[in-house]
Amino acid sequence: MPRRRIDPADLVSVAVRIVDVEGPEQLTLSNVAAELGVRPSALYTHVDGSDGLRRAVAHAARQNLARSVQASAVGVAGPNALAAIAKAYRHFAIEHPGQYRISITIGELEPSAAEDSIRSVLTAVFAAAGLNEKDAAASAATAHASLHGFISMESRGGSAPGPAGSDHFRHMVEVLGRLCR
């Protein structure tokens, strides 16, 4: 029986789909291998066991979030840009709860390139609003931490659901938008 070649991009794509559809708890080498039609041992060529698989999915999820945030900021400025970024960040967490959960539970010692990308977009928004480089970077870090904190709490059921949660989110975005003025 000929061996089936595994495309690393397909492996990650299948793993991301499992996380999105079934949740991070179902991300196993066995489940990914079954989807790809190979034996679990075949995956070790591409990932360092279960931990490597989780890191690969967390990395992909962070990149997906960063792309969403970057796209949301195109063509808008100031408080409107910040609101668009916040909405995209929250929308990603709602539409891809598995990806969002794994992206925040699989830690890295250093900030990822995706996190740097999100901060860069936020820094550009604040710089375009007239803040100097230092203040733009500080405001971006504050905005990123606020968004990440609120959405992380919300994704775990820690903030008010429904309209009350939306009101709190809208208020936070409005407060952060004041940093652009």
C-alpha cells in the first residue's frame, strides 16, 4: 500500500477545522490523522506530538485573527478604525471560538508575530490620530490588552452576555476611541 503524502498546510487546515467545529478538546493526533486518512504516527514528521499540533493550530489561529484585524482597519481612521478593529477582534472570537480559545491557552515565551501585527495596526491608528510614537505604542498596548481581556472573559462566560455585554463592549471601545482624539 503506497504511503499518502501529507501536506503540512492540509494538516494544519484539518486541525483548525476540528478546533472550530468540535472544540480544542477534540484536537488529537488520532482525530487529525483520521481526517487525513493516515496513521497518527505519520503526523510526527510534521509536528512534535500533541503539543506541537496544538502550537501549530494556535499559531494559525493567531495569524487568522491578525489578518482579520488588519483587514478591518483598511480605509478607516481614528475612533472609527479602532471600533472596526474591536468589532473584527470580537467577531473572530465569536465566529471561531475554538481557534480563539486555543490561541490564548497555548502560550509562547515571546509575543507572536501575529500579536505584533495587531499591535502594529493599533499603533498606526493612534499615530495617524496625531499621537507621538511613544504614546501611540502605549495606547496600542492598552487597547490590545483591553480588547484581549474583555473578549477572553466574554469567551469564558465571564462578562454579561447579550445586550448588556454588547453595551459594556461598546462603552470600552468608546473609551479607547478617546485616545485617538
